[in-house]
Amino acid sequence: MTDMKQLPTPAKPVAKTDPDHHRKSISAGLRRHVTIGLLSVAVLVFGIGGLAAMIDFAGAVVGHGTLVVGGNVKKIQHQSGGTVAEILVQEGDKVKAGDVLIRLDPTMAAANRGIVTKGVFEALAQKARLEAERSGGTELDFPKALTDHADQPEVAEIIRIETNAFDAGVAARAGQKEQLRKKINQLEQQLVGLHAQEDAVKRQIALAKDEVEGLRTLRGQDLVSTQRITEAESRAAQLDGQLGQIIASIAQTGAEIAGAELQIIQVEQDVRSKASEQLADNTSRLNELIERKIAADDQFEKQTIVAPIAGTVYQLAVHTIGGVINPGEQIMLIVPENDQLVVEAQISPAQIDRVHADQEAILRFTSFGSRETPEYQGNVVNVSPDLITDQRTGVNYYKARITMPQEALDDLGSRFVPGMPVEVFIVTGDRTVLSYLTKPLADQIMHTFRER
């Protein structure tokens, strides 16, 4: 077999570089990478969107709250104010009902009380005297309200003055009546004499008449002269005149006796009438003084400020002896001892439609520090029916009242203080992540399409 000799393969000619072909290669590579990137983004977006649409978590309305007392905190004030004389409590002190909190300087109140009390005692003593004079009594009977204080020099002096005035009046009236009785006695004696004169003159008149009759008989016999008869008749007429004068004197004397007796009665009547008039004025004045004394006693007693209930002193505003408390100024608060603590939260008007009674709420007490910030679950008790405006800041809000769980009170009861800030999360139900992301956009679109 004849061996065949392999001839060498001729070399292929080298092709020249094509610029268009190179650009096409680069474009194809870029499209491939862009496609891969877009597919990756699409997978990521739809994957996250799917998860966002499927993953639920609890929604909540967030509000800022304050720890308050469920009952009524007692605000301690003073109606008229005064100067601080003694401070017996400090911030955070526990007090019982009736404990003395602050004493005010009683100087002015005591002076006013003393003046009014003296006026009452004077009016009471005067009333006792006037009542005795009106009734015609001879002894004074002072009321127990006065005699109970007779050991006080001031009251004893009032009693002495009125007693002396009464005794002097009794003595003066007795003297007047005695003088009148003496006058009556004298007039009665004069009357006896006048009656005696009357009897004597009447006898003389009778004799004179007999003499005239006898002379007339003798004149008929022409034994006496006419002149003698005339003289006898003249004497008889004079006696008649004397009798008339005596009778007139008797009548006048009787009238004087009656007048004197009337004066005796009038002395007592005048005293009783005057006493009645003065007693009316006295009663009016006494009633006014008693009302003023009640007010003065109340003002004096209120110089000692006491705790109306058992509780804890809070927001003490008085710290200086000699300082001035203005009328109606808040001196302190007393938080009732057994009142339950609750949280009052401010809810934005934009979120109020998601808040209602009986919702659960998470309470975070940030005042305890971030490392031990306690969280407890409470319940919404009620929500204010109308919008509330903060007068200081002008912020509008609704107030939600949330109960404190017993667990929180058991754990930290002694550390809770009214006024402590609380973060409130009112649970509104489960929502997806997607709803949180799309709701603002949906609301904006809805708002846009509704605009004219």
C-alpha cells in the first residue's frame, strides 16, 4: 500500500474587525443585564407587596396622656386669704381628715371677732333690761348665753352697766310714783276739809234761810224793818256763793287726785312703750350682730386650714412663713387616699373615629426610664362627647379616660404620682402593611378627584 503524504493545510485568511458587529454585541449584553435587573426588581416589588398585603399587625391610635386621680382631687383654698404663720405639711405628706395643714396669722380675724362678740353681748344685756322694763319687772334675768361668760371682765362690765341702768330706772319710777302718791294724799286731805266746809256752809245756809223766813213773818206783823230782811237775804246769798266755791274746789281737787293717779299709771306705761320701741330696734341690731358673729367666728376658725379628707399633699404652693395667701388662691391639692388612678389621654380629632369605649390600650410610663419602661394594658372607659380646646395652647382634642390595671397598681402603686406623663396606644385592630402604605395615596387621590 502506497503511503499518502499529507499536504499542509493552507492558513485561513484573517478577517478584518467590524465596528457594527462589536456594538451589537455590547447592546445585547446590556439588554440581558437590564432584563435580569428588571426581573429582579419585579420579583422584589411583588414579593414585598405580597408580603405587605398578607402580613397583619395590630394598629393603634397614639395619644399623650397624664396620670390623674379617678375621683375629685381636693383643691385647698382660702376665701379671704391672709398671712402665713405656720406650715405643718410638706409635698408628698400623708394627712388624715382634720389634720392641720397651715395656720394663718389670726390677729385681724381675732380683733374683728372680739368687736362683734362684744356687740352681741351688749345687745343681749340690753335686750334683757328692755324686756324686764316692758313687763314691769323689778329684777333682771340675763340669758345663759351671757351669764356663761360672766367670768370674763368685759362681759361682767356689760352686765354691771345694764343692771345699774335698770336699777336706776326702777328707782326713778318709784320716786315719781311716790311723789304722786304724796300729792294724792295731800289732795285727799284737802278734799276732806272742803267737804267739812261744805257741810258747815250748808248748815249756815239753812239757818240763814230760816232767819229770812222768820223776819218775813215778823215783817208781816210790822215788827221788823224791810232793811233787816234784806240784810238777812244778803247773808244767805253770800253763803250760797261760798257753797258754790267749795263745791268747785271739791271738784277740782277730785280731778287733781284722778290726774295724779293717772300719772302713776302713765309712768309705767311710758316706760313700757319706750322699752317696746327700743326692743324692736335692739332685736334688729342683735340679729345683724349674730349674723356678723357667725361670719367672724367662721373667718377666725378658717385661720387654721385643715385637711377635708385623708390623702396626699400635692402641688404645695406655700413655702414661706410670713408670706401672703391671696383670696381664692390654690394653696395645695390633696389627692384622696383610696381613689383609683386613671389615665386621661388627648386624642387627635383626625383619629377620633377609631376610638371608642371598651377598647384595649397599652400604657407606657416613660418617667421610669428607658431601661425599665413598664407597659400595662388598660381599657378605655369613655371618650368625651365633644371637642375640647386647650386654653393655653389652643390645641383641639378629645379626652379619653383609661383605667389602670390592678397589676400596675400592685407592681408600682407607691411610685405612681398624679401628673405623670403616659404614652397611650389605643388598639384599633389588625391592619396590613400595604394598607398603611396605600391609604395616604388613596386618600389623596380621592381628595383630588373630588375637588372642583
